[in-house]
Amino acid sequence: MTVKIEPITLEQCLDLRQHVLWPDRPRESLRLAEDNDDTARHFGLFVQDKLISCVSLFMTYDDCWVIRKFATLEEYQSRGYGTQLLQQTLAIVDQAGIKKVSLDSRRTAIRFYQKSGFQICSEPFIKDGVEFVKMQRYTDLSLQ
């Protein structure tokens, strides 16, 4: 099976975000203000030319990158595809010399992110009826 990871458009990302993360909401409600920033980067994982997973990266003012709206089609979850996309994304961040990556993880995805070196750094909180925690990953351990 051919698997490739490459930059994708915001429009491709929006379709997958809506389908996986918030299927009961209009597609446009998943557009983030940061999506149009010059620092916004969107990546997709394709299996046999079908987009099955996407992630968005945003640079913050303090040289931290934030992962937002990571989505993998349900029928492809727990098969390693999301891990491949996350690892490739983190490699890009590391190559850019970024020392810290943060994200808001749904409670159900905490272990997934912990396997890639993320640590919980907040108490659980509710956003739009879903429980999340803030997580961070440092490439420079002296920053922890």
C-alpha cells in the first residue's frame, strides 16, 4: 500500500476536520483564525492517493509550534497512520530548531500523544462539550 505525507491545502484539511472531529457542525465552523497566517502549515497522509489523516501547525509568538485539528478517518485509526503523520510533523518541527510543541488533546487521545513524548501540563477542561488537557513536548529538555 502506497503511503505518502505531504503539504495539503487548507480546503483539504477543512473537509477532513469536519468529517472526523465535528461531523455535526458546518464545515466553515472548523476554519481557525490562524489558518490564514503565514506560519500556518497543513500536512496530510495519503493511502493509495486518498487523504486519510491531516494535521495543522501554527507558530506562536514565543517560538512554540501548536498542533491543532489532528484528524484521521475512523476506519484508519489504530493502524499507525496517525503516528506516522505525527512523527513526520515532529521531525519537521525539530529540523526547524523549534524547542517546544503544544496541543490540546482530547481525553481519549492522551496516550497517543504521550507515546511521542508529550506530557500533560494542565488540568482537564471542557471545550464545546468535550474534555481536553493541554500537552507539551520539548526537544530541549532543559526547557521543561
